[in-house]
Amino acid sequence: STLDRVVRRQFDVVEGAPFNPREIRESASRIRALGFFENADVQAREGSSPDRVIVDVDVEEASTGSLGFGASFGSDSGFGLTFSFSDTNFLGRGQRINFEFNTTEDAEALRLNFVEPSFLGRDVAFTFAAFYRLTANENSRFSTRRGELRPGFQFPICERARFGVRGVVLYR
């Protein structure tokens, strides 16, 4: 189910570039580090001529999503329900999503997190987080509402470090 472009973007090597076994090994490590596959085998073999190489990538998909339901009861909050969904390879695109909804007799909460790791086909990640909480406590004179939106971007500053910028919009 994983799209070809998700695997291809792990390669720093481009077609027609000189063969570099170290770069192929590093690409194979990045593919395995994604966590999308049970097995990932990357092999190089001779191409149509001695100066050409074909790189074969053989992967076995792993389960990357989870779905959760729950119920609770508390003397303060009463009966409650929970629903959650998360996937680290959403629709095979390498996107991460996490959605959670909680409700009790006097409160509701909704949370959404989304990451697009290759925004516009570049090595820039787009992140989006949203949160909303409503409480209606019958024992007090007021209810509360709180919401947040957090869009952001992350980009590499070196091989193993990223820099992020995000904004926050609050609702109260």
C-alpha cells in the first residue's frame, strides 16, 4: 500500500549518478527506519552494461495504524467514551495522523495531529495540530472552551537535525 515515491525519497542517489555502495546502504537504513515495513531488502545488481547498476527494493508491508475505543466511569466525571485513530503511514503516503475524541457527562475533547514529511515534494515537513476542549461543570457557575491550532514547518539543517517553525492560534 505504500506509494513508490515514499520509498524513492529515501534515496539521495539520482538516476545516472555514479554508483556509490555507501549511499545505497544509507538509503536502505533510512527505508528500514521508516517503520512501515516488516522486511526491507535493498540489493544492487548489474544493469544493461558494466557501468550501470539496478537497485532492487523488496519490502513487506507492516501494520502502521491503530484504532481504539474505550469507556470509563468516574464519580466526578460520570460515564465517558473515547475513540482514537492513528497511522504512521496514512493512505500509504508516509503521512502521520493521530485523531482522538473523548467525552464525559461534563466535558468533551478533540485532538488532531497531522504531519506531511515531504511538503510539495521537498525535504520540508508540514505539521498541523488542533485541539478543542469544552467543559460544562454543573457544580460551578461557568463553562470553559479552549481551542488551539498549530500549523508549522520543519526543515533539515544538517543530516541528523531539523529546525522547526510553528504558529499558535488560541481560542478561549
